[in-house]
Amino acid sequence: ETGVTQSPTHLIKTRGQQVTLRCSSQSGHNTVSWYQQALGQGPQFIFQYYREEENGRGNFPPRFSGLQFPNYSSELNVNALELDDSALYLCASSFGTGTRSGNTIYFGEGSWLTVV
Amino acid sequence: AQSVTQPDIHITVSEGASLELRCNYSYGATPYLFWYVQSPGQGLQLLLKYFSGDTLVQGIKGFEAEFKRSQSSFNLRKPSVHWSDAAEYFCAVGVKTSYDKVIFGPGTSLSVIP
């Protein structure tokens, strides 16, 4: 157990809809990252939040957005869903970020999103 | 650009046999390296990590990995494979700038024959 919990575990959405995925970080962790893992591929970095602000982003369009709350829980929002957004979305938490941290990133079980 | 290569898409071994999964990385600075395992329908579990120091790293479930800077490699090994080791294995490099991100390889799928 990593102490990172995600919800929902599975969901199905229609193309064009919006979705919100949630993540509760491991206790004491103030940094959360989100990754997208398409079927048969390795996870791809979406973005990272540190102390409630986005401080790093991968190659994903603006319709992928997020929030981090004062208790360090987090949301991933995806607008105008496309078929290619179907994937496993992984949340990861850690303490500190960048060169200030040498710590490991712990992943949750993920949320499976299917867009039809 | 940073990247991770796992040359073997799929490997099949017999239970009790030894295992080596290959990983090569491209990163300009001293790398932070990880191996994660993912069982079907599950999230990622950290097997081991290398940040600095001893280049032979011990992990959970009897796995070990060796960092070889000259070869830009971080191969994962296990002396005797168990049927429960069948899973997808991901090698990854941690990139540390103003933020952390982990770049994953494409994964190696391991099948174990009883």
C-alpha cells in the first residue's frame, strides 16, 4: 500500500463530456503529479502541483487541468473528452519537489477512463 | 532529451529460472533511476530505486538492479523467478529541474511458465 488513493476506479464517458478524477495523497506529502497511461504504454507525465500551484507540465493540451487543495488532495479535470483520452490515470505523491527533494514518488492504483 | 529504452517488449521464463530485464536511459546529469512493477489492472509498485552511492541496489521481492554509468544502463535481475512475478515492468528515470517528473520506458511484459 502506497497511501495514495484515487477515485473513481472505473468510469465511462461520452466524447465531448467533461470528467473529474480525484486523488488523496500519502500523509505528509505536499506534491502531487498526474500521469496518463494508455493501453500497452508507459505512463506519461501530465503535470505536477506543489503547494496548490501547478509547477510543471508535460505535453498535454490546456483542456487537461488540475487543482490541489490545502489538505494536498488533488483533482484532474479533462474537458471536451476525446476517444484518445481513454487511459489509466495515475496520481502520484511525494514530499518536496525538484532539486529540493530526493524522495520517491508513490503511485495510486489509478482511475480507468473509457471514452465512447 | 531524456528517454528510457527497454529493448525487450516481452520475456518468458520458467519458474525458478533467473531473470534479467534490460533498461537503458538517456539523461545528461546524474540520474535518479527506478524500477516499477504493474500487475494487470493495478497501479505501479516501486521495486527499487537508485539515487547515489552503491551501484548495486537491492529491492523488494528479491529483485536487484545494477547502475552502470558507462553503459547508461540499469538492468533488473532476480536469481529465481516465481509465478507471481508475472507482470509488466517499467524502468524509469527521475528528472529534477524546478519540479520532479518521472520518464517511463515502454515496459517489458514478463510471463512465467510453471
